[in-house]
Amino acid sequence: LDENKPNKSGFVLDDYRNAITKVCKKYGATVMDGKKLSVNPSDENDKQNIIFDGTHFNDYGHKLIAGLIFEYIK
């Protein structure tokens, strides 16, 4: 997965991040920066240990996300 490669609709991952951030700010919702989670879908180790299909997190990946959320809440 190359997050800088446009999808079929012509958007890259940052386009979606920016849209989510814009809507959250509009409605006063808190936005957490997912980029702080150091997971690289192009890295073979991350694919095997964190991202089971190149896109979606496995159990360990979800633990990493939970840790990021916990730190953000603290």
C-alpha cells in the first residue's frame, strides 16, 4: 500500500485524513493524529506483524491503536 498513490477515485490517504479533520472541527469533535502510530504498510515486518492484509490491523495492530488512544486521552 502506497498512501501517496491515488485510489480509483483519485484520492490519496491524506485527502481522507484532511476531510475527516475538517468535518470534526466543524462539529467540535476531537481529532486524533493517526500518523503518530508508526505503522508502514509497505514494510514487510509491519505487514506480517500488524497489518494482516496490507490495509486492516490484526489484534496486535488494534492494541497499538488502543495505546495511542489511551495516551491521547491521558
